[in-house]
Amino acid sequence: MTLKAVVFDWAGTMIDHGSRAPMGAFVKVLADFQVPISIDEARKPMGLPKWDHIKALLDDPLIAARWSKAHGHAPTNADVDRVFEVFVPLNAAVVVDYADLIPGVIETHAELRARGLKIGSTTGYTRDIMERLLPIATAQGLVPDNLVCAGDLLVGRPTPTMMYKCFLDLGVWPASSVVKVDDTEPGIAEGLAAGCWTVGVTLSGNAVGLSYPELCALSEVERARRRDKATRRLNRCGAHYVIDSVASLPAILDAIDGRLARGEKP
């Protein structure tokens, strides 16, 4: 058996180096509800569908206490709905400002096409947000074979359902012939739950959280420190492989193909 498809996350994996677009939106929307949060707090649930992300934020004891102080009651699902309704158009408005492709994406996708692999994608963004982003990605040459968004299915990450939809859309099976590439713990969990090989990306993703110029400006020592921290996070959640960015993916696919040829499974 050989590999048949690779399914990529979007922000922090294929676009938006550092996965920065949602962060300001989370901080601003909760500030509008009189609940201050930091960028680091906003990043903790990254990778989840955005409604679940807001729910996770409001379930955090420290943030829940701030909500209770501002509103006189603990946050409820109805409050999550209210925040979500404000968040989506706000995120959709700013996402276009963070739509640059991560270096190496086009070259890696071209290599995958040359190998005859299908290219799928899942995202924690809603389809409303992706409708703003897709034309910009397409203009830069990024055209995966499918897209599964948060809200398309009854449940999303960290369950395997979006991956299952990718299998159906792409016409690929078994799960062990598919690789999931993601920069967040819920995205890796999505791939593991589906029975796929998983590859975490560090320097381009949420765990480091820097634009490409900001990353390049770091000293080698500081870059290594941040890489190591992100690697530990992705290893803890079970990623089979961890790389700096998708630019390093082809060598990992060679390794996985070798393991499949020996009869190994994820």
C-alpha cells in the first residue's frame, strides 16, 4: 500500500504564518463583551471549530470569572452563541489581511501532484469566513481538491468526522493511506481519531505565533527554543512526525511510504 492523499489544515499550515488572523478577533470580540483576554489565552484552544473555541475560552476558570464579574452570571451556551455571532463577521473582515501563503506551500503541493496524491483540507473556520479567503488563496495558486469547514457537519474537531468527509470527497481509503498535516493539537487529534498518519508543523503555526518576517528576525537560539517548545506540544498530543513547516513535508511522505511498504500502520 502507498499513500493516496494528504489533508492540510489552513491557518498556520498553508496560509497565515503564525495563525494570527483569529487572535485579534478573539481579543476584540471579548473586549466588546467587557471581558479582557490576552493573545496567549486566545491561542490555547486553537484548532477547534470557532464556536467550540469560544466555548473553551469561556469555560476557562479565569476568563469565566471575568465574564461573571462583567455580566453577573457564569457564561452559558447562549452567551457563547452571542459572542460567536459577533466573532464570525469580525474574523471574516480581517482574515483577508492574513491570507499570504506560507513559504513552500506551492512547491510542496506541486510535488504532491507529481506523485499523484489527492490534496484535501479541513479548517476550524466557518464557510462564511472561508468564502472571503478562498479567492485570495486561489489567486496565489492554492487550489486543494476539497474543503471541509467548521459547521459543515454536526460535529468537528477533535472528532474524525471532517476527515471522514475528506475520504468521501477525495475517494480515498483506507485511512492509513492518508496523512493529516496541522499546526494545532485538535487538528492532530482529528487525524489520529480518523486513523491517519499525522504531521505537526511548528515554526509556521499557532504554537510559535509569528509572521514569517518576525520568525526570520529571531536569533538561531531563540528560534530553536520556540521550535522545541512547539515540538513538545505536538509530540504530547501524538503527532507521528513534527516538522518546521510544510516545506519539509516531502521527505516525511517518503518515510511514511517506506513504513507502509513494510506493512506498518499509524
